[in-house]
Amino acid sequence: MRIDAVDFFYLSMPEVTLEGDGSQDALLVRVASGGHVGWSECEASPLTSIAAAVCPRSHGACQPVLDSVLGQTLDDIADIPRIARLVGRNSLDLLQADHTWSGIEIALWDLLGRRLSEPVYRLLGWPKAFPKLPYASLLFGDTPEITLAKGRAMRARSFRAAKFGWGPFGQSTAAADRDQLAAAREGLGPDGILLVDAGAIWVDDLQAARQRLGALQEFRAHWLEEPFVSGALDAHHALSRESRSVPLAAGEGSHNPFMARHLIDHGGVGFIQIDTGRIGGLGPAKEIADYAVARGVTFVNHTFTSHLALAASLQPFAGLKDHEICEFPAEPKALAFEITSDHLMPGGDGLVRLADVPGLGMTVDPRTIERYLVDVEIRAKGEILYRTPRVPA
Amino acid sequence: MRIDAVDFFYLSMPEVTLEGDGSQDALLVRVASGGHVGWSECEASPLTSIAAAVCPRSHGACQPVLDSVLGQTLDDIADIPRIARLVGRNSLDLLQADHTWSGIEIALWDLLGRRLSEPVYRLLGWPKAFPKLPYASLLFGDTPEITLAKGRAMRARSFRAAKFGWGPFGQSTAAADRDQLAAAREGLGPDGILLVDAGAIWVDDLQAARQRLGALQEFRAHWLEEPFVSGALDAHHALSRESRSVPLAAGEGSHNPFMARHLIDHGGVGFIQIDTGRIGGLGPAKEIADYAVARGVTFVNHTFTSHLALAASLQPFAGLKDHEICEFPAEPKALAFEITSDHLMPGGDGLVRLADVPGLGMTVDPRTIERYLVDVEIRAKGEILYRTPRVPA
């Protein structure tokens, strides 16, 4: 069967703030082939990712993503990496293509899972899906008091783990960061798993990161995430040698599997965090899960948006019993939460489970699309290259 | 003074083919500040790079590039890396931002050079600009006969060096590639410097690259360029250990300085090729030139488009006498050649020289913009985010 259509739906909250909260907008992708459909979500900058899908070609190795996707055969799972190689070749010089393709790739797995009546994790090679221990993913409060209250709230919601990140952390003094860490630990209680996300704030400044290690150890952080930008392998490596009791976590910025491997091989990370909506989709993410196992590194999903993205991000390491912790968007904006009518909520034991259902197992709610849909039109060379599609019934 | 305006002009040939010829379209950038203007060219996918400049923001770390540029102070050269850090932070999750920002960054240097009456290379720290030995950058012919004729034509134009790349090379058998290399060597003559560009065709397939080493040695290739995609550090490194008489060249895909450093430190390349229109502009490119010197690696520009791009790409290593070879677009499309009214043509001694003139020293021809300008309009959220600007007088 051929891939008949790829549609993009750009959703946005009425107001998008400067918070480090990636759930304020979303780019949904729907693919159609032979009477079946698949859904997924791209990560980051909807308009730019749409442009990469539909732009006029610049030359043979800078073609719009859809030119390598529409009309392609989709008979079995081997077609997905084949199309991925095509996109990689034909859009080699189109930087944003990796983000655009990631969403399409995931939707193709969803579609095939539905057509074959198999959950995606099984198509990826995992016989079963193990339960995951969700950590509530939160922004630091503007003050330690707010952070304390957030920690307490998560404890009240029975989260055994929580991650605090971004907000003011790392931007002022090490003493101010210590106060934030103290508040987070107090809010979470002595037994909670505390994770800390610096949001790449120190770029590649080893000394700035070093100044926080004492407090991270004092308040028993389980990991320090993204002290640096993802390319700063040397800084990651140097810090990892000094912070053994607080392993480093990184990888969400990886827009191809090489970048994630480099963080493992040359950056010394203990946790590799993969956003399936950026790295090229589920195939590359599974490749990194296997690679992490071989190198003694723990795979973790990166997910800050919808439960559609969450369902996708859990597939690549569903079969890894010991890679137990998973990111869980605990305070998403309404838009992100409402994208699906079903949700992967923690069970009575506090664990999150992927059900044994076809595809990603999530149902997109057309009323949410209707409610948050952004009207877009892109014209070039006398043609309409993109116009917001109608909401599917 | 403040940055008052940043305008993008998307130019295109009437027909854009599937050739690996990046000179078929162009994205020009003009910046204005305090009555001065600066010009430059972005590399790759004009529409997508425009979208990254003007898209609605997604969150604090996924903002459109222009939000970090317009209104910023531009008093001296230290302002440029300051704005670069701002873009890096505010557009951390916007993949295409690196390509968009690269063009703006270069235009800011051009503007400051004009305002301060200094050539950009001097602002970058080079007391003088040494002449460079241009290599004619060409696509392999569809047949060895065409390649032979191209080689002869370059010799007739007095080029002492030529690079053949892309086209059929690497896509069929090693024997077919040997025929192409034989033809290139014959066309260029025994004394010509022959460079070979595989255009990342083998992705990360070490064995496929290995099969070509014999012929590359036989016909005395000066380097083998991009056997693999830029992230495939392990494959580059392994090949570099087997191909010592034919050093590897790579780096054009680097969209930040880290990627170029990794090719030097972990990929074993002998030549690091930087496209200033992708890596973040002239500041990061100069950083890599310095890094290359310290590691015993030779810096080379990557330029396949206009002489505006060529003038920019020569600045970062203008002061390096021993890094003598430079890429020279020998068969650009009319659009690319006509962007500037002046050109950096080789002198009687076959060498290319940057003149001691303010800025990049190039004059953009408004008639060329007029002739090739693409009409674009991007609307979202009820607003026109971008519309092709008027051609400047």
C-alpha cells in the first residue's frame, strides 16, 4: 500500500509565555495509507517543521520532507527505515527535516500497528512492556517556597519521583540554587527520587556546573540533567568524572542517533534521554535503547507534552525491565492533556503501563484539534504550499 | 546603535533540478542598524530558514530567531557573540535556527566592517589576508567522458586544483568509481591537485568507503571528502586510520562549532571544511580555524554558491598562510554568480585574494534580486509573519 496523505495540525494555547514549558503548542501529524491512519506528535516549532515538510526544493540533497514520503510503499515495518534513509539522503542539507520526519515516522508505526493489530513495542521487537516508574516533570518555582509547594503537591499525588528543572535554576548564584534544591528535597520527602534539570543553562561552562555539585550531592539528586548543550561532549565528560555520585543525564536535543551515541561514548552520561519526536522517531530511539544496554547506560524517555507523545516515547524501551524510570508530564497545559481522550495515568501502585493494544493505543480527540487549531497559510512561487487542513471527523 | 531591521530575500532559478547543485537558489539577508547595512547569504532551504526567523514562539527556549536580534545593541564586535548566545539560548529547541542565524551573523560583521571601515578578517583578528589557491568545485559528470571534459575545461581555465563530487560517484560499483577517478585525473593532468567528494553517500558504511581507497590512492586524490554523514565519527575515525595517504575532509554539515571539533578530535579528519552560512557565522568559523591550527588540521572553506558567500567563507582563515587551498564555485548557476556585481576571480598567478576593503567587500546587485526574487507569504494566527520585501534601491 502507498502512503496517501500526511497532514499537519498546529495547535496552540491562546497565549504562549516565555516559560520553559513545551506543552504550550503542538504539531500533530496524521498519516493515511490504504484506509488506515496513524497519529503522532512532532516536538518543537510547528511552523518551522511544517515549512520543512513543504518547502520548495533547493537541490537534490535539500528536498522537502514530504517528497520522500508521499506515495511510498508501506507494506511492512522494513519500509519505515527505508523511507528514513530516503529522507536522510534527500533532505541532508535541510536541518529542520529531522524534527519533521520524527513525527511522521512515529505516525507510520502507529498506522502499521493498527493495521497489523499489534502494539508498536512488539513491532519494535519487545515481547512485552514492563511497567515504568513515572517521575513528575516540573519547572522549578520562581522561589524556593513555590518549589517546596510543588514537591509537596507531587507527593500528595503519590509520585515517588519528581524532576525539577529550568525556571531560575543555574541563572543566579550557587547559593540560590542550593536553596531551590533544599526546597525540592523537603517537598518531596526524604524517600522521594529527586532529579534535577539544568536545561543546558551553563552551555559549556564546566566551572559553573561544578559549583552546584556539592548541593546536588547534599540533597541526593539521582541525576543532573543537561548541565550543558548537547554538543559539549568534553564538558559533559569532565563533569561526569567529578560527579560520580550524581550521574549525568542528557540527550533530549539529539536529532539523530549519532548525537546520542556520542553522549554515551564521549560524554560519560549515565542516563540517555531520548525524545522520539526529535531523534528521527521510534526506530532510531530503539537503536539507542539497544546501544545503551550494551554500554551499561540507562535509557529514559524525554516527554513534556501530550499523552500521545508519552505513549510513543515509552515504546522504544518498553521491554527493558531495569530501565524503569520514565518522564511523565505532570503539569501540562490543557491543550497537551486534551489531545488524547485516553491517558496513561499511574495505577494504584504508582506505575505507568502501556496496554497491549494496537499501534500507540491512543485516541486523538478531534474536539481538541478544533479548539486549539492554528490557522496557517504558506504561499511561495505562486502556489499554496500549506494551508491548515480541516479537522478530521 | 540598535539593530533596526533584518530582511530576507529568497531567490530561485526558474527551474530547480535534482542535481546536487546548491547554487540553484539563495537566501540573502540584509541587516540595518544606525543608517548602515550589511549583507550575507544563508545556506540551504530558504523557506524553512525564513520560518525559523519569524515563527510564533513555542516556549522560552523555542523562540523565533528574530526575537533575539531585532532591537539589540550593535556597538562593537563583542555584541555579535553576545547576540549569538541569546539566540542559542532562546532558540535552543528550534533546529533550523542555526542556519538562519548564520546568515544574520555574517551580515552583522559586514555591517560593522563597513561602519568601522575595516575588512572583516581584521575584525576577526587577522592582520592581513594571504592569497588562497582556489580549487574548482564541480559535480562528477554522468559519465567518465563528461568528467574528463570537465577536468580539461578547468585546466584550460588555469585551475591548478579541482574537486569532483556527488553525481553518480559512490552509488554504483567501485569499478565505476575508478573509471570516474581515472577520467578526473586525466582531465586535470598529472600535476593537478585532485580532490574527491563522496557527498556522504555511504552514510556510515565503512566497507563501501574502503572499497574506493585503492583507486583514490592510485589516482592520487589529495583528500576524500564526506565519505559519511557528519555524525558518523566512528566510521570517519576507522577510515582515517586506513587511508593515511588520502586524508579525510569533512565538516560542511556542522551547524555548531562542537560538531566540527568532534570531527577533528574523534573523526580523525585532516581537513575541516566549514560553511560559514551554516555553522553559526564567522565567529564560530574563526573559532574552528584556531582550533584546527592547534590540532594540526587544515581549515578549508565550504562554498558552492555566490561570491558573497565566498567572500564570507574566506574571512575566518584569511590570516592562515599555510592553509592555502580554498573552495571556489566554478560552475555556479547564473543566479548565484549575479548576486554580486564584483567577484573574487583568480589573478594571473591563479590565486584568489580578499581585498583590503570594508566589510566583506562585496556589492549586492539589486537587479539580480529583482530578477530571481520568489514571492512568499506566511500567515499564522491571523497575522502576516512574512511577506517578500521590496527590492532595495
